[in-house]
Amino acid sequence: AMGVRGYKKTNRRVPVVLLEDYPSLGRKGDETDVRPGFARNYLVPQKIAAYATLENLAMHAVERTEEELARQAEEERVKKVQQLMERMTLSFKRLSKDGETLYGSVTAKNITQGLAKKGVSLEVDKVELSEPIKKLGEFAVPVKIPSGETMKVPVFVVPK
């Protein structure tokens, strides 16, 4: 069959390796076959894919395993944080004027430091404390953990 401008229409395809996720083709590192023009004019110049030569394949296999390992390590860390957080309680000693109101307060920063001492390092903004705690007693402070969920951490404020 004749195609456009007298070129023979072919259904020839060339193998490429994706350098990044591309919705219709697959994930980064996947090997897939595309039309030669698509590869030559778009995927390769835009650095979305590279021709699937042995050398390119080998390079991406290595990158891919590294990414896999990094992802697994991250998942492990998230799980570990979750396990630590499930049993987490924090207590702070503070001076109080009348056995109720504190002289100082317990801030999100204090809570972050307390968590860090027990092996969970998070940014301060993950501690969802609307205002510093200024009374003695027990409080459930919501903390956002890496898995995306929010856990309530029991915080005890006890007299010094």
C-alpha cells in the first residue's frame, strides 16, 4: 500500500527504552516498540526514550535496580516509622504556677525533638498542633507520618 508522498507504508517498529514515564507507552525503564518516526522525531530528541541498544539497556537496568532499592528502603523506613509511632508516647516536665497552667509551654518543635530522640525524625510542620500546650495533663497530638496518615501521639505534660 502506498502511504503519504509515495513512501511505502510499513508497520516497521523500533525498540526503545523509556527514560521517563510516558502515559501511552509505560513507566521509566520499560522497553517498548514504537514507529520509527515517533522515536526519531519526538521521543529521542525530547529525551523521553533512547534506542534500545545493548549499552542503553544495560545502563537502564542498573538505574532501575537502584531505583527499586531506593523505593524499597523508603517503604521500609515508612513502615518502621509507623511501627514506632504506634507505641509512641512523649512526656515533658514543665514548671507550673498553680498545678495547672505552665510557666512555659510545649511547642510543636519540642514534640519534634522528643520524637527525634525516640528515633522518628520529622519536620516540625508534620506536628499538627494548633497552638502550644500551656496546661498540665495528657493531650493527643495529631502527627502526619510519611505514609500519609495522621496518628495521634499521647503527650503527657507533668509537673517538674
